[in-house]
Amino acid sequence: MKTLHSILSEKIFSITEKIQQNFPGLYEHLGETPFSLKTYDKHEVEDTDLIHYLEELIFQMNCYKKTAGD
């Protein structure tokens, strides 16, 4: 059985791949998204962290679609 952490990681990978393929202009700026593993040197990445990051990726993709005219 997959854990929530695993499911969220797969969804993040899927959304990131979709952005890379369909929205290269946005993909260039994903490194600027405020989620960095450097922040988590002292503790493990929690499921809530992944949920927030996934939500942020989806939000950015949807905003980009609207402004890019897709």
C-alpha cells in the first residue's frame, strides 16, 4: 500500500513533468518556488509540506495558463 508521502511525491512529479512539457516558460522559474530541501536539513519533509507544494505548483500552472492564453 502506498503512503500519502509517496502519492504526493508522484503527483508532484507528474505536475512538474506536465509543466516541463507544456509550459517551458513556467518550468524555467520553478526553482524560484519557495520550497527547497535546504530548508529541511534539520527535519524530514512532512506530508503537509508536500501538499502545500503541490497546491502551489497547480496554482502557478493555472495562473500561467491564463496569462499565456492557453
